[in-house]
Amino acid sequence: MNWKLAARAEKMNPSVIREILKVTERPGIISLAGGLPSPKTFPISAFAEACAEVLHKDGQAALQYAASEGYGPLREAVAAMLPWPVDPAQILITTGSQQGLDLIAKVLLDPGSRVLVETPTYLGALQAFSPMEPEAVSVASDDEGVVVDDLKAKAKDARFVYLLPNFQNPTGRSMTEARRAAVSAAAAEAGLPIVEDNPYGDLWFDEAPPLPLTARNPDGCIYLGSFSKILAPGLRLGFLVAPKAIFPKLLQAKQAADLHSPSFNQRMVAEVMKDGFLDRHVPTIRALYKRQRDAMLTALEREMQGLGVSFNKPAGGMFLWLRLPESLDAAALLPQAVERGVAFVPGTPFYAGTGDPRTLRLSFVTASAEEIDTAIAALADAVREQLAHRAAAEVQRQLAGSAA
């Protein structure tokens, strides 16, 4: 049979992270690679009670087809938890926030149209946009997010800019209040829509982040949220908040994709969220992740001393961004690290343009403090070995030059 692929299918690529996760299934590997929430945070007993309650109270409806927009009480609960006034009619429940990215790409992108992204940015967003064949353009970024002057310079004719202001994946960085105000003003002036992705915003450690960009200009933004990081990723539930002008098209794309997200799961989440459960549950996640972040920072400061490695201190979320010394390559380092029992994600796939090969992402949320100590020590050993190889190769090069 002669299967001819569509042009968009030719542009699809496997997730680098998913491929690396296959490696982490080997016995003895400590994974600092995947962006997986800690299973310790899953409220299993609360879901057991909610499951029984939903089936007892509303079982037939819960197991039936449902409205594409989502379960009404869940949309109302989402509207109530957002920090700016939102009409529940503007909320679309999605099958994970990843589906939200897919729907936005289908509705807003044409082949060759420009979409602006941070440097680096979320790999899953690049994958979601790619089948629509846009031109993804990196906007210069610093420790506070996109650089406003470069955003202004590249805004003309762009369909939207995709931003993760809170504890960004992959870097863990966050936008300050001043930068948010400047980005919001610049986008509004240029008529540039913002797609704001906020899966990690509730996972702050010491201080809640500033107001979302969407709160400053609701008609100019689409906002994405997720239940994966605060309840459980296996539910595959997220949501988007869209201006009324664009909501109907996103809904139509949702109907074409899967009719609706699982109605039983939606009812369970609505049941669990009753009576302020998240206000009690999420602080326990923050406390756990903060301890594990601190354990990773302590291990890095101890093990990487004198190796020329730099790293940041995220104020929340799940990730830490590390930069290797001159001449090292994270992709080349990965097999050496795996041999020592630790896995990470090289940074290059997170860039829309040319990536920085010296960067890598570490996740601190699924490994214990003891495992983090072991893993960072192993990673430091791999770095030392690579540095020694580079030094030996340089000596050989110099000797060969002298002999010539």
C-alpha cells in the first residue's frame, strides 16, 4: 500500500523528552529528566471518595457524552479560582492544557505564519505548533523572560506570542511585575495577541507570582491552565480562557478533535475541588517541591564547585536550568551521565532557533533528597570526565601543532 504523508505529518517529530524517558526505565537510573509531578502529591483518597460520590449521585450523566464546552460546575469553579473576573462562558475544558495549545495552533496558525516564542521555550508547544507549519521565531530572553525591545522589533505580522511567565519550562525563570507590565503594554500597542501558559503558577515556594498577563488585557490574551500539576496528570484535564471573539472557533476545533474531555473526570475534579480542597492540598505540594529544590541546589553547590557550571535558583515550579562550562555539550554528556545512573534533558530541543548546546534541564520533584545527592554527584563525575577528555585532546592538538 502506498501511504503518502501529508506535508504537516512530515514536519512532526518525536518528543526528545519522551525518548529520554525510555532510558530512565532501565533499572538503577535516577531520572532528573521528565517533567512528571511527584506521585506523592496525588490525592488518592480524595479521588476515591469523589469517584464513589459522582457514581452514586450522577453516575449515568457522568458516563454519558457531554457538552463540548465542559461540565458547567467545573467551569464555574475554574472561573472562581482565577485572580481576575472571568465569565465561565469563556472557559473551555480541554484534555490537558497540551490540547489547548493544539486547538490554538489549529485556529490561529497558517503555513508560514509567524509565532513568537521565548528563548528557550516549552518543547511541547513547539510540537503542538509544528503541524500547522508556522515560522517559530525566538525572541531574545533574559532572566525575567522576553526582552521587550526585541519583542517590539519582531511583533509585526506575528499571529501571537507564546509565553510562560511563571516558573517557566524549561528554565524555571519568572517574569517580574515590571516586565509583565512592559510586555503587556508592548503587545497591546502592537496588536499582538498573547497566549499565556500557566501550568506551574500555583507551585510557588515563598511568594505568589504577580498577576497574569491575561488579567491586564483579557481581550488580547488566551490563558491556559492545568489540573495536572495540582491534582494528577493522568486525569488529562486542563482549561483555556479565551476572549468571546475567538472562543467559538476554539470550541469548534475542540468538537472536531474529541467532542469533549472525559465527563467522568470533570465531575470528579469538580467534586474534589468543593469546600476549598485545593487551598489545603496545594501548600503540601509547594512544601515538598521546595525541600527537593533546596536539596538539588545544595548538591549542585557542593559537587559542581570549580567545574565552571552555572545554574539558577527557581522560586517555584519543577525545573532548574544548568549551563555547562565552555567546550562541553549536554547531548554528548548525556550518555556518560546515563552510564553513571542519572538522566537529564539536553537544552537544545527547547529552542525554536539555534540552541545553546551547553544547557540542560533538571527536574527536582520526583527524586528524593538522597537520590538527588547521588544523581548530582554522578553528573559532576561525568562533567569532570568530559573536561579531562577535552583537556587531553587540547594537549594532543598542541603537540601535533608543535611537531608540524
